[in-house]
Amino acid sequence: MKKATVQSQIELSEAHAHGFYEIGQASEMSGVSAKMIRHYETIGLIPPIKRTLSNYRIYSEMDVQMLAFIKHTRSLGFSLEQIKELLALWNNEKRTSAEVKQLVMTHIKELEDRIKEMQAMRKVLQNLASSCCGNDDPDCPILDGLSYAALSPLITKQKKV
């Protein structure tokens, strides 16, 4: 069994001749840093990468395309778990587009919820900022407001006890 593994490994120069890329090249082509590529392999987001006899990682065109796919989905806010699902669907010829759409629609709903939360945060911060004169006075209504908001849940808990 071990003999087959050794025979399947090649020298780096032979890997280049067969269209494989080193990690730096794969990083540059995909836009994913070498550190993140290694991380994705470690956490199982991408399958174990082929290696040369000298233990260099070598990446095929398909590996680079998968890394670019991951980069793009990360830029759209998908979690690593969601990306793992998308990759599984991408690699599954028997997938249905309904499965992919459902995953994307769920993500859109999550984004909408986060947008609402962020808009609420912005409104609170705008209200705090508008209460501040921004002068040389050490009294700061922003800090007072943040302090009160931080203590408010504690005060509510104490009243219930």
C-alpha cells in the first residue's frame, strides 16, 4: 500500500511540467493567501493536497479554481460551514439547483437580519453622537449613554430578584 503512495508522488519539476502549481502560484492565481490555503486544508474545507517527493504541496487547475470559489463565497459573507456545503454541491453532479438556491436564500435571510441589527446599532450611535457637543468639557454624554446601556441589563436583573 505504501509503495503505491510513493509511486504516485512526483518531483517538483515534473509537477510543473504536468501543469501543477506551487502554493505561492496557487495563492496568486486564486487570491487566497498561502496561510489560508494551508488553514483550509487543515480544517478539511479542501481535500488533502497532492505533494511532491520533497513534500511540496502542488495544486492542479481545479484546486486553484476551488480556492477562487472559496475566496468569492467568503467575500459574499458565507460561513466556512456554508462554503463546505456549497463545495459539496458544486462537486456533486446529482445536485439539484433547488438545493443550492435554498442555501443561498437562507444566507440572504441571515444577511438581512444582520443588516437590521447593524442599522439599529447605527441609530443608537447616531443618537449618542448627536447628544455630544464635542467640546473641551470632560463630561461626555456618549460615554454616559454607553455606560447606562451596559448597566441597564444588570439593573433589570437585580429588580427581578
